[in-house]
Amino acid sequence: SLEKESGPRIVCQRRNISIITRRVRTLLIFFEDLTTHHFLSSSSSSSTPDPLPPSALLSFGELHVVLQGIKLMLDDCVDCSRMWLLAEHRKLSESFHLLTQEMATALDVLPLPLLNVSGEVREQVELIRKQARRAKVHIDPKETELLAQVQYLMKQIERREVPEVKELVRVFMGLKLHSGMD
């Protein structure tokens, strides 16, 4: 879960996180369907399922690496400092895009017609592949603006100027800093 007991902590990368977690959830449905249809139902009289095609195994290995990268990115977005996330928002957006492209590449190799999955799941995986292939880097303009506000306030403080309270409140609210604990 991306939310803590005290509520959502995600300040940056909301859209990127939403899109990539939706893709991962669909892949989870794909893997569950594959397990149900391929491994639990035996199409032949033998008790062992037919072996998976080598290209499927290659794709699964690549997807495993991509999913590990996604998990690390999501963990960073939950556990890292909000200021660090904001300062690195462009780099994080590019990393999410790279993971999306790697996902598309792994799905390009996946021989969906040779796998025993439902037609609906097959269509969903194909849709993910197409969307991931067409995806562009998304840098949230609100994050860019918030970073500029933070940098401006920091420069004011460095010049020993007192920032306006309204500006500080706006930045704190943008960073979801509502208390000293935050």
C-alpha cells in the first residue's frame, strides 16, 4: 500500500505512480490467469503442464527485473524525504518512463498467442504493451512550480530575508507538511 496510517504521504510522482501501479495490477491478473489455466489445468493426460516457450521465459525474466525496479521506485516515493523527491522529480519521472519502456520491451517478446490465458486477459496485456510503448515522460508542472517556490524561499532565507507567511504555508501545504512530525 502506498498510504500510511496517517494518510497519503505521496507528494511527488502521483500520476506516474498511479499509471505504473495500474499496469502492475493488470500484470498480476495476467500471472494469476496464466497460473490457473496453464499450471492448474492439465491440457494433456500427463500431470505436468506443457513447458512454456523460451520466449515466454525470457519475457518473464525481464518482467521480474522490471517489477523489482518498480518496487524500488515505489519504496523510494514512500520512504524518502519529500524535499529530496521534489528536488529529484525530473529524474524520478525519467526513471518511471525507463521502467515503462523496459516493461514494453519485455511484453514485446511475450508470445501471448502461445500462452493459455483468457482472451480478455490477453487483450489487457496487449493494451498495456501498446500504451507502455507509446508512453512519454510525464513531469508534473505542479512539482516543477513547487520546486521553484521552495528554491525561491531558500534563497530568501540565505539572504536573511523573512519569507512571507502565506508563501511558507503554500509550500508546506504543497509538501503535505501539516505538523512538526511531517
